[in-house]
Amino acid sequence: MPNSSFISNLKLPFIGAFKKSSQTSITDREELEDQAPIRGFDSQKPPKQELIDACVHCGFCLSTCPSYRVIGKEMDSPRGRIYLMNGINKSEASFSEATIQHFDSCLGCLACVSTCPSGVQYDKLISATRHQVQRNQPRTPEEQRIRWLIFNLFPYPERLRLLFIPLYFYQKLGLQKLVRATKLLPKVSTQLDAMESVLPQITLNSFQDNFLDVTPAKGKKRYRVGMILGCVQRLFFSSVNQATMRVLTANGCEVVVPKTQGCCAALPEHQGETAQAQALARQMIDSFAGTDVDAIIINAAGCGHTLKEYGHILEDDAEYREKAKEFASKVKDVQEFLAGIGLTTKLYPITDKPLTIVYQDACHLIHGQRISVQPRQLLQQIPNVTLREPIDAALCCGSAGVYNMLQPDIADELGEQKVTNLLNTGAELIASSNPGCSLQIKKHLGLQGKEIPLIHPIELLDYAIRGIQLKDEV
């Protein structure tokens, strides 16, 4: 571990407790308060010291960390956060409002995990810390309200669907345009404004799920798979689920869709809501019990990463521990699965001329699941398609689950950078594998006054299988 002089030279607010500043910005609450009592993590799964000690403080993570690139402060980097965890573990720094801001600024994109030459498991460290934060640190009244809304609405599709009724008329009657034109909402709440700014178009398809319990394979059956519908995906991007079903059945898969499935638990797990995440994970496992599937398919990157972590989420649950491991072992991203089994159907051109596509890497695919080559391999099988690569392809777009709603300023800067890099490729279409990324990118395309189609890769494969051309898209 670094010695105290090294820490002092870096000016890390590490020794002693932290003082609240009168300012509320991320960059203004780091002065020391010698008189304040030092308070550490509680005893319920604090960040493990052996994982903290694996960090050699080389700094390779800094250039790939989106929060550090925007904020520019050591404490808002993976290395800096690990310093803080170490200090709190050793009662040298206080677990307080001034320290949790640096944990809150983390997007959880896991780019540092991919970059780290020492194999530091930062994902496990930040996850443990976030659960500590959520249990032990009070939030401001506004933060409490917005988090209550998020955690009591987004993970429950039926509740969210009820909200669609007023939102549908909010858009159809022109109220959305009026609200955005007045620019009053940011003055009321920046976080509510951030939520409204990524609201996609509500359609009548958003009000219904029309999948059979079991949909037979077309032609010879090769596999029996389960399909997870998601929350945001099933409501805001129902066409993606429909395309996923068609592509799977066209390639010899019998598809099971349990009606009892709910949220995958990604949202509460990433924000440290332990009990809610565990309850949703158990529900998901129970919904697929007895289905006898070869794989469980998911088409949203963030959901897929959490589903594969069920063994960790329920590791202390004697009843579900083994069930969780078995379930997680079957989870496959749809692109991962299709690239593995191979396509058996003919693919037709989706345009009558060459089409250039830029593929947007979702963080929880490329970093969380190590899936990057497979989507590109599938897209390149579509006739007349050429792929182009953006700079900083592995840098987060700023969505990060609900990060763009909780930390809108940082998210907006990252979203602007991401869209600029995608547009600079000159591609005619963006392929995006995660609903949160898609909403974030569409928002910033609009802010830059750019119109370019954004489509899930599985939808492009569906068009190619059915011979549908994108005349209305490009």
C-alpha cells in the first residue's frame, strides 16, 4: 500500500474525517474536519480488504474512467475510490456525505476492470460499497423522492404500464413539446427533467405483451430456450422482443416465455437496494423453474450482466444459492448465443445499396460480459453491410442504468461525447444493444439536431431474415 507521504502529495482526502461544505457540487466537499468522528462501514459485507490490496495504484484505470475524464479529480477515479475504501476500512477516513459523493459519481461501467493489469475486481468493490451507502447514508429530500419513484416504478412493468396512460396523452396532446419549450422543469427538479428528457415515444404496442407461453421453432428444433422480456425493454422497446422471438424461432429455437417473470433486479442491485434485488432475483429464478431450457436469453446488456451475477447476489441464501448458480450458468445474451450456435437461415440485404453501420458497445456487454466480437460478427453476415468503429468505443455513453437521471450533468457530457464520436464515423445507422444506451444516445442526437436511425442489432437480423428493407429508416 502507498505510504502516507505519497498520499499527502496526491492531496487525497484520506486521513481523518471529511467536512461538509456549504456547496453541493461533486468538486467542492473535500476539506478535512479533524473534530468530526470517524465512522466506518458496517459489518454486513464491507469491501473486502484483500480485493482492495490487489490495487497497485498504477493509474491505468484513469484514462478509461468516464467520471474521472469529466470531473478530473483523483477521488472520482477507480484508484481514488479504492483509496477511500481502504481508509474507511482502516478507520482513517469517515464514511460520510463527503465521501459517498465519490462513490455516487461512479457509473459502474466496469471499463477499469477491463483495463486493470493487476486484475483488481473493482466491480465487487463498488458493488459492496453501494450497498453500504444505501443502508447507512441519508439522502436529501429530493434524492429520496426521486429514488423512491425509480425503485417503486421502474422494476415493476405493470406499474410502469399504468403510468403510460397519462404519458401517452402527454405526448399525443402536445404537452411534452410545451413543457420542453418553456424550460421550466429543470428549475423544478434537474433529476425529473433528466427523466423526462429520455422519455421515448409511447405507442399502443407498449400496452400489451402478446407472447405465447411456448413458441415452436420453425423447421427442425435445435434448442429449447427461455426468453426474458425485461422491464424497460418490454414497454419502451417491444419491437426488440418481437424481433428476438422471430430470430430465435427462425434459427431452430423453441422459445419459452414464463408469464410470472418480472424485473431482472439490475436497477436495485446496481444502486445497492439489497433486499429488493434479492427478492426480484428469486422471483426470476422461480419463474423459470421446471422449464427445462438449454439457455435463458436476454437482449439487454445491463440485464444480462446482473442475471449472470445471481450466484453472487444470492450467495448467502441457503435455499436459492445453488439455484442461482444454475440459473446464471444458463444466461446468454442473444448475440452471444446466436454467434455460438450459428445462424441457419439465409440473410437478405436490408437496403438496396451498401449500408455503413456503427456498433455502439454497451458497457455491461463489453466490460461486464466480455461480449464485443459476437455482435459485429452477426452484423457482418448481413449482405451489403460495412461496419465502422468509433474512437473511444469502450467509453460509457452516460446512461449507466439510472445514472443519467441521478447525475445528469456528468451523464450529459458523456452523452454528447459519445454521439459526436458515433457521428464522426460517417455511418448511416447506429446499432445499440441496450435500452438505456439507446435512450441516452437518441436524446443527444436530438440535442445536436441530428437524425440518424438507431436500431438494436437483433432487429437488423430480423429484417435480414424476413427480407425487409429499411427504406423508411435510411
